[in-house]
Amino acid sequence: MTAQEVRLCGLLLQEHFGEVVERIGTELLRSGSLSLRALVHQTKLPLDLVKKSLCVLVQHDVCSFGPGRKGPGGPVEYTANSEKILFMLRYPRYIYTAKSLYGDTGELLIEEMLQRGQMTMSSTIKTVADRLTHSMEDGQSMEYSDVITSFTRLVETHFLQRCPQVDISGKNVQPETHSDCYTIPQIHLTGRGKRRRSGEDADADGRVAKKAKLDKTEARTSTVYGDESIYWKVNFERFHLHFRHQAIISAVASKLDQTSSEIVRTMLRLSEVTTPAAAAYTQALSANEIFRALPTSYNIGRPILDQYLTLLVDDPMEFVSKTGDSGGGMYVVNLHRALANLARATLESVVQERFGSRSARIFRLLLRKRHLEQKQVEDFAMIPAKEAKEMLYTLLSENLVQLQEIPKTPDHAPSRTFYLYTVNQLATARLLLQNCYKAVGNLIQRRLFETKENKRHLEKSQRIEAILASMQSSGADAAQLTEVEEMITAPERQQLEALRHHINKLDSSENQVDETIFLLESYINSTSSAH
């Protein structure tokens, strides 16, 4: 683990859980596995705080525990998972994806799971139903059955999964099969969400009327069976598969056209649950299956589909390959090849933005030709010798290009040695990934600094917003509301607007860099698993 990863993990832990949990998590990342006693000694924190911090980390599945170096009879040791800590950077993207696929109910279900780490199905449904009811108008309430339907759909599409039961050693009590992770328990939950009271005190008549109403409406009471010991969590791997597929679909749309991307989308959708996460190819599909699954709104005939499939197979990007002739032709999506091409395009764009179009031309040339001498680079790129030499040395100093020596004789004399320039795409991707970690860490630090510097203005704005909300609910007139709003002066309001603008830009930048991080991580992991 690099220093940039540890720094970014510490910033994410501090932002989500506070400074104490951040100290515990950072110490585990730097030291590896530690026992409770060693962790207390190294952090100099009270035992009670260390225990609570470890509970928070285990609850959110970013820390595991098990037998230490001394074996089953020794103390239990704790290990932090940096990969899952870095997933916190992607929380807004998970929530937005759930909203786009399953609406407001799916969004709140994923948000609650991410905030709590692990929850039972019944408690999640009650919490989400209450939140939806509170946001509704005209006294409406959210039925538990509607939330159960959304929860079931998230589980059926593997966006939510069961947490395995563990014992004190950290091992699964009963190893669950793949299908058991997505089995909905038999529960009976009836009722609807409850609306929070607008005031602290309710009059006696209101309480009596409410009691009489509840006595008449027994269906509003909740009953739960068989759900207490089953906890659920977000399946990050499934979200990452969705992100990967969306990146591939967008690349096909920009390279070819919208119809081609829709065909690739259909192929990915048909095989998304049956294809393993680390597979190099999707499940083979026949042209007949693809034709039947295409949306009817596109009105694509069978001959046109065959032409598009041939176009995708012949494309140099090689997103799709043909594996057989049965069923009108068997086709697969090259997942690893697609990720390699996406990572390559990312590297080329970075070089172009930092060093200009001519350097990017040299970089693309080396990627395509693999090994070239300096004279060959000058000729193929059609760049004057002096400029080509400067650009090559600049790329070499930034570790984006490597120099390989091939001696003709054992003495390695320069006059009898070939000097070939080359690009190691995997090593360059790792280098860029570390730069992305550093960039996101800087963005988070800047956002925290901006928030701290304007803490007084933010707190004042929040207090006034709370007063306005209370006055509106109590039926205050417009003059009173205007008077409260004027408590924030014009310069303060202008400063708050500037702060919100800066914070929004920083958040947007974090999300954009995270998209690059996801592509590079997916490419590096796929290449590592292939080897």
C-alpha cells in the first residue's frame, strides 16, 4: 500500500466517522494486522474508544478480524481493508445509480445501507417508509409493501446481499452458497410509514383521537417473523459491474453510434447475472437471442442486426467477438479488451492535456509500435529531431515512457547498443492511479479547509433555515419570514453563495477523478487476474 492510498483512506475515514476512527483505521493500514492490546498501545487512546471505533469499522465491513500470528489460541487481530475504505469515495455514485434504476425508494434503501453498514430487512423497510412518508404531502403515507417490493428487486438484481454470519474467530458459521446470499427471508410486515410530529407537545384531544384511530386500524401495526438474525449489506461488486458496463456502452456509442451501443447493452444485460465478475468474456449469446431481447422501439430488423454485429466484430477496438456459427452466430463482449482500450484512451488523454498534441502523437505511436528508436519516432511521428528528442525526454522523466537497452556485445558499449523507447501500459496506469489518489486527497483537504474557514457563516445559515422551517409550519405571515431572512446580511449571503459554488466544483471534480480511478483500477485488476 502506498502513502497516497493511506492518506486518502485516512481522509475518507475522518470525513465519515471522525478523527478517532480515522486514527484507528490509519494505524491498522500502516501496521497490517494488530491485536486490541497492540492497537491501544500504539494509538495511545482509551480502551473503550478503541473498542467502539473497531465496532464501527467492522459494522461497515472495512475491518475484519480473526486468529493472529500466534494461531487460534492467541489474541484476535484486526485488519483494515483499504479497498473497501476507498469505496466510500463512490457512495454518491451508488446512491445516484439506485435512484436512476429503482426510483426514490431504491435511492433511500441504498443510502440507509451505506450509512448503517449492515441492517435487517424489517428495520430498513420501516426507516425508509418513515422517511418517504415524512416527505409526502396531503397526509399520505408510504405502504410497507411498496418498500418491500423495491427491496426485493434490489436483492433479485444482486445490488443487495446477505451478510455472512461469523463467529469470534472471524470465520463463517455456515458457509453460504451463491444463491443463499440473495434469498429473501419469509417475513410478514404490514403497515405504513409514520409521520413525525411537527411540535414537541400534542394536546390531550389529539392523543385520544390518535389512540382511537389506531385501535380501529389494526392493520397499521407491524409484525415481523424470521428476520432478526439476517443482516443485509450493499453488494459493491454488483455496482462496479454496472459501472463497467455503462463505460463500455458509452465508449461504443461515441466510437460507432447509438444503435451499436444498444446492441452491446442488450448483450451485457442478458449475461450480467450469469457472467463472473473476473471473467474475460461475457456468456456467449446467439444472434437470435440478441434479436429477441432488443427493445422494440429501435425497430431493428434481423438483416440490419447481422450487419451491426459484423461491424462490431470487425472494429479495431474489438469490443465484440464471434465465437461460433450456431443460432445465427455466437457472440461475446470482450470485457478485458474493452477495459484495456478504455484505460489506453485515458492515458492518451492525460498525456495530451499535460504535454500537448505532439507528445500525445508520440505516446500513441509507441503504444502501437511497442519499440522504436529515436530516429524511428522522428520519422513515423513526422516531428523535427530536436522537438521529438525534447518530448521523449520529458515523457521519460515523468515515467510515462521507458527506455530499453539492447546491447550487441557483452561490454554494453553505447556505440554498440540499441536504445528503444517503449510504453508499459500497466505500469503507466499504476502511476496515473497514484496521481489520481493524490488529486482526490487534495480535493478533499481543500473542501474541508473551505468548510472550516466558513464554519461560522454555515452555522448561522443553518440556524436561520431551521427557524424559517419552524415558522412556516406554524403558519407565520410573510412579514415575519422576511424579517428572519434579513438576519443574513448581503455580504454574508454573497460569501455563502461563493462557498457553495466552490464546494460544488470540488465535489464535481472528486466525482470526475473517481471515474478515472474506477477505470484504471478495473483495468489493473483485470490484467492481474488474467496473469
